[in-house]
Amino acid sequence: MKMILRKRIMTGLLLLSNCVYAQTLDRWKIQPDGSIIWNIAGNTPHYDHIEMAGKKVALWLQYGVDSSGASVITRTIIFPTFRMVPNKTETAMMYTVKDDMLPRFFVNNKLWKQDVYNGGPVRPLPEKVSSVRHMGITSISSVLGSDHQIELKRSFFPSDNQPLALEQLVFINHGSQPATIEMEDMQQERTPAESRSSNGPLHFVMNTVGAGQQQVSPGDSVRFVIAYSARRGNEAPLSINPDTELLARKSRIAGILSLLQLETPDTLLNTAFNFAKIRATESIYLTKGGYLHGPGGLRYYAAIWANDQAEYVNPFFAFLGDSIALNSAMNSYRWFAKFMNPDYKPIPSSIVAEGDGIWHGAKDRGDMAMIAYGASRYALAAGNADSARVLWPLIEWCLEYLHKNVNENGVVQSDSDELEGRFPAGKANLNTSALYYDALRSAVLLAGQLKLPARDYKERADLLRKNIDHFFGANVEGFDTYRYYEENKVLRAWIATPLTTGLFERKEGTIAALFSPKLWTEDGLASQAGDKTFWDRSTLYALRGVLAAGETAKAMDKLRYYSQRRLLGEHVPYPVEAYPEGNQRHLSAESGLYCRIYTEGLFGMRPTGFNSFECTPRLPATWDHMALRSIHAFGKIFNLEVKRKGTGKLLVIANGKEYTIKEGATLSVNLK
């Protein structure tokens, strides 16, 4: 009886814990238009941050609601091509603007945010935030005054193509009497010393649009705009048309959302996919060297990395088909190709400052494996033979570099890995060798498409597969999985990589280890068992890899949990970089990795040629259909649909052609 009672108590506590935890995941709600909204209902104070980007600017917005219900907002505006000295990775010109630096606003001659401006305890015109909304634009709705007769709707967004971010404030009079509403005019300019600017003189400008006093009739509204911009030298001030800028931002977001559409019975996953598409694709900057994808996060602009761009996001862009994204992908590979050399010295990990500098602080992180892996997959999926010919010398050079760095155990040596020494990686790590293996497989296919000799790449891949299992295969903390490097004795998150590259020899033990309490935490995978540090990128690899390995139910359970936490939880709406480092910045390449969970994991798409791919769909047991629509890859624009067809069978429709396969089977699709 005591045992039964104890079980009931424990079950009750568990249900209570799950209930409380579920509430923390329910701060935000998905709206019919695909946006997410936080309706403030006393669950304050709460503060968060989000990043948005255009071709010449990034806007990092810290927003929140304090215990009184008022808004607290800090804007940091980054201008990636306005460079400071020393001209390094993180030295783009940026300025932070807090609420007390704004022009003053008056409603019926009462000052809004009196305590902010004057430091006093009294606020003649209190504010109550009613909602916050995200969908490529952040919108905050409030009511002002004790009678709530004035509604304020604010919108924050970057310009699509100018070094400019905008804050739009619309005051709506819901009262029965006219209201007088005023924004004071402000024209403020800051100019750093020319000696501190790399390509100056540079100017940061904060100015108002439509300032002055307006009489607002009942039911009517008035709009004011605050502009944050940059200009160089004696350039004329920007011509700012708020309507044009807002339309351009909306058009850019709509264009991204129109491509590569995920259709499943799960609205949560569909919405998280859409948001990830936005973040992955918006963060592309027009530099003096052309379009460049950049991670963001207040540090990483007008620069590229072998992991973020070459490995993570470019293979996704090959399926998305956005012209700017494709341009940025090719530019990143061209930039890396400039560093090929006859002595096979490593290509730098990062090319920074619009191409004027490099970062190679962690030496060879396995960068050549990252580049060869990403470039070969990209070349096949993009389906453009001319682009592939441009990339082939880079792929071939990287593969030769890796071949020269195979050690006596038959695996690849590197100085570190993508965590750059934050955690030990030994002299040879699992991630580098697994990526090299995948690159060899893709290179064989790519050479065939280009009608070029593939050297002995297939033989190298076959031998490397055996060596990876022999050298890295081990029982770690009770799991038959991989040691990350020779001396490794604790579980590491990057044991997931082999699953994404078709290495399934140890899939049972690896999946058990990944989803065990030793590695899986409330934020996904810990980087190392027993450590609080997490990097979303390894979790995103793991979710893709577990789906590829055929453990659909286990993967979908964790994918849905992760998606809910990132889209609707306490820090939204995108995948993040890491914690505690960076405080969960919304670095953009991680969002590309999220989308690849679906293209390569759920739908099991692997490029095999310029107009062909393998497809191993993993339709969850509770779904009757799923689809990817408007895929721009393999030289076509097409749909890929999967439907249940009786017991153990699936109907796959690719580009209008129907195939019936067994569940778990791999289908070869040729789009000729």
C-alpha cells in the first residue's frame, strides 16, 4: 500500500511539474496569419531580445514589460559595412539607444514616460503593454493614460536595402474627444573620430519623421517615425520614406516565406520552420565583396566562417532558391578558394571585415572538412553545372588537404573543432572525420556529373568509414557509441554527426546516449555530459541525424519539444547559438540547420546529381501526409509530397510523378 501511495504521489508531482513547465512554454501563441503573439496577462516582468537584419543594417532589440506593465526597450543598431579600427571581426559601427534618449512625446500636454525622462516617481501618463508580436517585424501594442483612451502601436524593423532601422509609433484615439499628440523634433548626429574609423569619416544619425503636434479626432490616428541611420563622409542624408521602407521589409519577408514551404498536420512545426527561414535568410549583407551571409549577434557581420556559412547554411540555401542567398553562398566559397595554396597550408577559419582580414585563432578546426562537405552538397543540390565547376577546384583542394592530414589511425588530424578549444578535441576528433567522409561521398557523385575523374574518393570513403568505427567507436559512460577523441571518457554532443552522414553502425547506442539524462537537458543537448553549456547547433544535428537513422518517434518527440521551447517559450522565436556564452544570441546559421532537420531528416533528401536525389521519408505514425512545396533545387521548382498508403506503405509524389514505397525505404528520384 505504501509503495502504491508513493507511486501515486510521485506521479502527481511529475504531472504538476509538467503542468508548471508547460505553462512556461506557453507565453506566446501562434496566430492565424503565422505570427506569434504574447498577450500580456500579468506574467511580468519579462524581458527578451531578438535580432532582425537587412542588406546594410542589423537591429538587435531588447524588449520587455516591467512589473508595472510598461515597456522597456533598448535598440542596438549595427552597420556591418561601416568599419571601425582595428578592422576586426567585431568592429562594425554600432550604437545603442535607450528609451530616455528618444524625442519626447506628449498626449494632451502630458509627458509619456515621465519617470524615464526626469527620474521622478510619478508617471502622469502610465503605459500598459497589451501585446508583443513577431513576424519579421516586432510590434508592441499599449494603452496610455489611466482611462486607456489612447492606444499606441509601435513597430520596429530594419530597412531592406539601406543602412537604416525604423521605429514607427501610431497613436490611436479611442476616446470621444479630440486629442492633442506631439512628438518633439530631433535631429542628432554622432561622428566618431576619423582615426577610429576604417573607411570613414562615419556618421550615426538619429532623426524624426513627421514630428510636431497633431490634433487627432475620435477614431483617428497619427503616425510618427524615428529613424536610425548611418552615412559616410559628405554623403547626403538618407531619403527616408517610412511607407516604402515598411512595404519593402514586408515584401522581403513574404518572398522568403513563399519559398520551400513545409506542410504538415502540426502547426507548431510549420510555424517554427517559417520563422527559421526568415532568420536564416534575412541575415545577408551587401558588402564591397558582394552578398555575404553573416551570423549576427552583435559581433559577426560582413564576415564568413567555414562552419556557419560553408557547412551549416549554404546547403540549405541550395533547396530554398532565394537568389540573394544563392549569391551569398557562392561568394563565401569563392572567398575561401582565394586561400588555396600549393603547400596545402590551411584555409583560414574565417574571412572578416568585408574580406580585408582573416581570423585563424583556433588554427585548423577541421575547416577543410566543413568546406568540402558543404560545397559538395551545395553544388549537387543547386543543380547548376557552371557553379559546380567553379566550386570543384576548392572541393578537390580541401579533400587533398584532408588526405594529407590522415594520421596513422586512418582518421583526420586537426588542431581543434568548431568549438575552438572551449572543450577538448584531442589531435583528431570525430566531427572532422565524419564530415570528411560525407564530403568524399558527395565528391564522387559530383565528379560524375562534371565528367571529371574522382581520383580514389570512393576507396578513401570506404576505408575511412571502417577507421571511424574502429578508432572512435567505444563504450562511453555505458553507451555503445563514439568517443569524441582518443582520450575522451565522457559523452559529447557531437557524437550526433555520424548519424547525419550515413554512419549508422552505432546508431542504437548513440541515440540512447543523446537522449539520455546525461546529455539531454531542458535546452537540448549539453555540449558535454555534466556541463551546463549548450550549443543549439549540436542539438539540431542530432535531431536531423536521429530522423535519418529511422528513429522517427523518438526524434519527433524531442523536435516538437525543442520547437515549442524556441518558438513559444521564454526566449523566442528562433534557434539560438549557445549558453552561457552569448546569452542565447539568435545567430542565423542555426536557423538554417533547423530547416535542414526537415529537408534532410524528415524527408530524407540527399543530393545525388544535378537533377536527382535520394529520398527516405520518415512520416510520423500519427500523420497521414506531409509535403515540401516550392522546392528550388536540382534545376527545378517542384513539390515533394508523402502520404500514407495502406499498412507499411507510402505514396511519394515528386514533381507530379507518383511512387509507392515501403516505409523506411529509400527512393531514387530523377527530375529530368
